[in-house]
Amino acid sequence: MSARVIEFPEQGIPGTLVRYTEGGGEPVELDARGPVALSSGSRLVYVVDATDADGAGEALGELDRDALAAALAQLPSDAFVVADLSGATDAMVRAIAGQRALRTLVLAGEFTDEGVAALGGMPELADLVLESPRFTGAGLDALAGSRTAASLDSLVLSEATAFRPEHLRALSEAPHLTSLTFEGMPVDHTLAGAVLAHLPRVAEVSVAERPGHALAPAVLERLLAAGLCVNGIAAPPEYAALFAGAAAEAAPPSSADAGQGEGEGEGENGGEDEGDMDGEEAPEERGVLREVVEEDELERLLAGPVPVLVGLTAPWCGPCAFLTPVLEDVVEARGAALTGVKVDIDRAAWAQERFAVLGVPTVLLLRDGREVFRFSGAATRRRIEEWLATAGVPGGTVR
């Protein structure tokens, strides 16, 4: 039995409409035309490229984009939970702003602050991506104190080359905003200062570094010293300079040097590609890491003289299956100089709260009971070895 029916225009709307069921089931692509029946628990994802939405290889004209905006504006306010609009105009942004059930909204195009200012009434929105060279950030001012600001968990600013850092103050009272990402735009001391001054609750900053937009070591040190997790790595303030220096030493060669000398064609990890795991089976674990379930057992290890590398994992976590054997190699290579521990957060419910961890895999190095550094997500052995060396843990051979 259908829980509800959403009426799309009889002529349909361009783009891709996908239905999925929370809790399981394969996603199903639907025709965004006429009545669409949804069962209980079903949700809709809408993706459209308005620069080529007719599939004919030609960009939509202004009238077609206006028609798309008008069609979106006529839909029920709870039609989608995810929307991804490329080629977005201000009219399209204003139309999608009427979707009150959206949890994720990705906007890319030539929209301006006027369009962004219309996004204030979205009480479920957790993740917002804004990609426009015409967006200065002034549109965020209209979101200050709004229902959208109250619900936002993460914000991505991409290719926003006109963005002015002072506009981040509009999000200073966003109670749940903890993750901020900058893509294709320079993060200098001015922008870093705005993050630290106006977004006290932000815990994680990501910078998609590109030629001309590399994160300067001094800026990285400043963010780390303030207690932020930057590009997956976090360290106490006293280690900020060490890790910023290590990041600078490990930085890939500039584009001018690309292809010269040894290692031509290799990535920044000397040929170890972070994405090599795609399509591969996870290597088998060898039991090098000690499995810990009880917090008391971990406390006994932490009280000893040897640093402890703690890997937080879960059986349902795909990246964890690839990372765990890497951690085994790292720990095994360092012999008696390092103790390795694996904690399944499903079996050890205390672990997430103890280490303030939101997701897995997360790896922490602890010495004398104090955290030296942590990182989240997958990482190569070379990168982990570099971090351990920076932290002064001896031994191991970087491959």
C-alpha cells in the first residue's frame, strides 16, 4: 500500500529521480512524470544537470531553466530528501528552497547570494554544498538565526573564488555546524582567522588542495593548534608545529616539477594510491592488533611505557577492512616500540564517547594516556609511518 503519492508534471522534469528505502533495499530509478507512489520509508533523490538536462548535448536555454524552476516550485514541500542541481540559477535555488524535507543539497552553477538567501526555511538540512564563482558569502547573512542554520551539520564551499571570509560570522550561532570544507579556493590566514573567530563549534576543516591553493604550513599549524581536525588529521596544540612541518615535507611536487626525475606518474604517497582499494578485496587480517572490548583492559595498556595505536573499527565498515591490515604492518614493523589495539565500536559501546568519535575508521596514537594525534578514514602505510615518525615513535621501514 502506498503511503503517499507525489504528483510530478505530466510532461515530466529533466534529470534523474531515484527512490530508495531507508534501512535496506536497492535504489530504483523512476520516471519523474505524473504520479509517483511511495511506500512507507521510501525517499526520493533528485539529480539534474541544467547545463545539459535534455540529454541532447546542448545547454538549456534560459526559458528551459525557468521552466524547470517553475516545475520544481510546484512540487510538494516533502518531495525530496537529497537534491543535486548542476547549472543552478537563482530561480532554481529559490524553487528548491521550498523542499522542507531536504537533508542534503548540492548546488553548482552561476547562482548568486540572492539565491542562497532564500535557503533559510529548511529545518532538516544537514549538508549543504555551494559551488559558484559569483557567490560572495553575503547570502549567508540571511541564514543567520534561520531554521536552516539551526539544522546544518556540514558546509562545503567550492570554487567560491569571490567569497569574503567575514561572511562566516553569519553562521557563528549554527549550533550543529561541525564540518567546513573549502574546495578550489585559497585558505589563507584571513580565512583561517574567520573560521576560528566565528565558528567555535567547527571541529573539522577540509581543504581540497590544488595547484595555487595549497594549504600553507603556517595556516595548517594555526588550525591544528586551535584543536581542529584538518584533512583528517588532528593533534594536540603542542604537536601542531611538528605535524604542519611534516605535511610540508610530504607535500607533492608542484605542477612545474611534475613528471621530472624519479617517481614520474606516482602520487604523493610514492605510488601508493589512496583509491587503489576500489574494486579490490580487503586483505586478510593476521591478528597482530590486540582486540580490546573492555575499557579497563585499554587503561592497563595505556598505563604502560609503550605508545598505543588504537584503531576504532566496525564489521560493517568497508574502509576499515582495508585499513586494519595496514595498521598491522605498521605495528609489526615497530616491534616492542608500539602496541597496536583494535576496538570494535559495536562491541565496545564506550569507545565512541571516550574518544569523541563520530565515524570509523578512526585511528589514535596515545602516549602516557594522552592523545598525540588522530586521523579518520583510510590512509596508506607510508603516510601513517610519517605521522608516527613525527610523533617520535621509533622503528619501522617506510615502503
